[in-house]
Amino acid sequence: MIRAVITGSGSALPAQCVTNDDLAQRVDTTDEWIQERTGIRQRYIAGEGETTSSLATEAARKALEDAGIDASEIGLIILATATPDHTFPATATQVQANLGCRGGVAFDVHAVCSGFLYALGTADSLLRTGMAKKALVIGAETFSRILDWEDRTTCVLFGDGAGAVVLEAKDVEEDGPGILATRLHADGEHRELLYVDGGPSTTGEVGKLRMKGREVFRHAVVNLADVLREVLEDASVEAADVDWVVPHQANARILDATARKLNLAPEKVIVTVDQHANTSAASVPLALDVAKKDGRIKPGDLVMFEAMGGGFTWGASLARM
Ligand code: UT7
């Protein structure tokens, strides 16, 4: 059977690391509050010349190198971001130009923190229908550029970065590698709980991120547990058989609560929120790359990806590496 197989990963972070103590000098907060409520210790913030496309390009180059393929072989680039370089063209086309591959499909997916899951699900479908043979799926963000740096309830939570995977359509056995199941959801009813208060067609300005964190938290735990159960059922897999969960890194408490609801051992959950904070669409591929590079995630492992974000949008995907 034809499956989309993850054959490489890469990631990129801005040069500047900002600790909680650094932030406490700008807004009324403390390292203790941030760590206790979120698990975050530091985040990386893009400086001059660092953009969503530059971070995405670096992550993509590393993923190509990891997969051992040339950029010219890529027929599909899907870039998940809520912080594109420009309103248009799609940042994916800038990355395509930077990589020097031409003529294939390149577009952005906008599903905020669930963007990587949406992009992965879309690429999986397109590869299995034969539209392309090799794809780059990237999550890249510069949320620092849409934060209200006077609002302590949001500005301490986010960071910038990018992660990428190479997906290849391969003819595999039933128990072979590849994406086994994906479920995606959206519910526009709750859009006002997490949104940006501007945009090209409304204010004509980029706007700033606004969030009612406590309510988002409540929805996140319920929706993520539900979608994880759906994907396990689709793939006929028990939660206990999952080797690793690579979740969206919004808050360490959400990761703990979701794992508890599904009886998943906490040591199977890859946690990078302490290092990167919430990097929105970049967080899942960034965490995957960290855990692949440090040797925890190995070929043959069953890995669950999950995310929930603005919209609301949420989703999960199960893959054998
Ligand atoms: O990626 C998309 C999905 N996003 C999420 O999943 C985020 C989900 N939400 C969260 O992670 C948490 O709700 C937060 C980390 C945002 C907030 O944690 P919380 O435990 O829900 O705190 P809270 O909003 O209920 O605020 C508790 C107190 C408030 O003070 P009062 O009203 O109790 O006096 C806040 O004003 O903490 C105060 N507070 C802060 N204090 C110090 C809020 N932000 C800060 C801060 N430093 N940075």
C-alpha cells in the first residue's frame, strides 16, 4: 500500500534566547509564575533579518539533508503559519525560491497552532493520491511580531521557530512505516477566545494576539483527549502501544492533563515547552526533530502528534517512523 512516510526532519530557532527573568524586566511577571503555570523557562525571539521564511528555509534544508534528498526532488511544499512574511504571496513560495526548487505545488495552511497537523494531513492525502512523490511539510512562526508586549497574560507564553519534515510516498507493507491515521476538526464558535485583533480585510493592520487563556485551556484538554481517541480507533491501536506522543507545546499542564485522561505514561510525552515556549504551528515538528536527534524517537516507533489552537482548530495524527 502507498503511505506517506516521514523520511527526514529539521528545525531552526532564532539566535536570541529570552529567559523568564529577561521578560520580568519588561512586564509585571516572575520566573516563578511562568514556570509554575506553564512550564516555560525560556523562548527564542526573532531579531532583525530573521523571518518566518528564513527560519522555515533553514528547517527545510536540514530536513532535506536528514532525508538525503535534493530540493529539486520536492514536488509539494505546505507551510503552516499564522505569521506569514507577507499577506501574499504564500510564504511557502518564498521557501520554494530559497531552496531553488521550481514548478511544484507550494502553499500556506492557516490553522494557527494546529497548522502542522492540518498541513501533515493535507500532504498525506496529496501524496497518497499521487499528486506528488516527495513533500516538505513545515511549521514556522514569528509570533513575537503579533504579541502585545504590554500584556503579561499572553506575551510570556510564545516564542519563534520552525520545524520541517520530508514526507515521501512509499509502497510499504501493512506493518511498515508511514502515516496511519489523521483526524482534523474546527469549531468557529469559539474564535473570540483566541484571535488576532486585526487583518487585511478588517483593520488593514496586522493586529495583536488576544487570548482568554483559562477558557482555551479547558477546551484544549477535552478536545485533544477526544481526537486522540478517534485516531487510535481509526488505526486500531491501543494507547499503551504508542511509543511517543509529540504534542503541541502550549502548556506543560495541558500535556500532563491530556496524558492522564488517556492513561499515557508521562515519560512517553516529548516536552520542549520549557525550552521553546509555544511556537504555534512550529511546535510539533520542532519537538519531533529534538526527540529524533537526541535518539529517543527511532525507526519503527509509533508516534502520535496532536495540537489545538485558534479557530478553534485541533487534530491528531498517528505515524510509524
Ligand atoms: O496554543 C494555543 C492554545 N493555547 C493554550 O493552550 C493556552 C491555554 N491556557 C493556558 O496555558 C493558561 O490558561 C495560561 C498559562 C494562559 C494562564 O494560566 P492560568 O492558571 O489559567 O491563569 P489565569 O489566567 O487564571 O490567571 C491567574 C492569575 C490572574 O490574577 P488574578 O486575577 O488571580 O489576580 C492573572 O492576572 O495570574 C495572573 N497572571 C499573571 N501573573 C504573573 C496572568 N499572567 C501573568 C503573568 N505573570 N505573566
